Amino acid sequence: MVTSPVISKSQIILSLEDWIQNPPDNTEWVDGKLMEKTGMTLKHSKVQSNLSFYWRSYKDSSGQGGEVYTDVPCRTNQQGRFPDVAYLTPELVAQYGDAKVLPQSFPLSAEIVSPTDLAEDVISKAQEYLNSGGEEVWLVYPENRWIIVVTNESRKIFIAGEVATTQTVLLGFSISVDELLA
């Protein structure tokens, strides 16, 4: 999802702390600027909904618990972000379930990559999540039919015809790339 600067007359956000107190929808706090998330397409929204549904169904059926969210705010070491899909473990739900903004990255996050996103920005965001308490990030490329799963220890690419699997969080989850991106 592409981000572009936001100038709002009704609500000026001066700092990351201001953003954390009241994060406007469809914005992220990046490099000292309020950035609007743009570029969402019908396909992007469908994939986001599909992944949320599959993660939620799996965490329920496997008994792992926790919560699955879409477009939910978190603070990384230096930024304010809204991952497209995120999973929070039961332990972190107990600790932060009522927080306005998660004060760290989600253990498992997904970014649905739009055609206007720059590869370098998406990869940097994944690294940012991992450097801020995240354990696993899914970068989902609907147009190319790729899912890249990144952890601190590995990077795996799953393509059409293959089955993507979690590596460190929500263990045991798997889904056909074709099914997720159908």
C-alpha cells in the first residue's frame, strides 16, 4: 500500500506520540510525517479479507487462541504503522488487548502489496516490523501470485501452485497460494 503525505486542517499531528494518542484511519507515521495509505484495490481488499478469515479460522480450530486484526495500529521502534492483517498471541492480548495502539510490532503481520508499492519500501517495512518485536511478516503480492514469508532467520518465497506456511507464529498454518489469491 503506497503512503503519501497528509495535510489535515482539522487535525494536525505533530509527533509520533500525537499519532499514538489518536491514529487517524488510513494513515501511518513515517519518518516524521503523517502518511496516507493509498492504492487499495478491490483485489487488495479481497486478499486482506481472505487472509484474515483463514488466520482467524486456523487460530480458532487449532486452539492457539489470540486475535486476528485488519488495519490495526502499532508502534515500531520509530514509526506508527497499520499492518493490513495482524495476529496477536493470547499472552499479548492479555497484556495489550485494550490498548489504543500496540506498543510494538505484532508477532505476525501481513502487508498486501499493491501495484503502486515500491519493493524497497515493502521490504524495509518488513524489516522494521522484525526489528520492533515482530517474529514473522507475510508480504503478499496478488498481481504476481507470490507470498514472501520473512523471519529474522529466513526468507521463503511461495508461488502459484505452492502452499505457503507460517514459520514461527501461528504454527501449523498453511494455505495454497492459489486459494488465498483466488
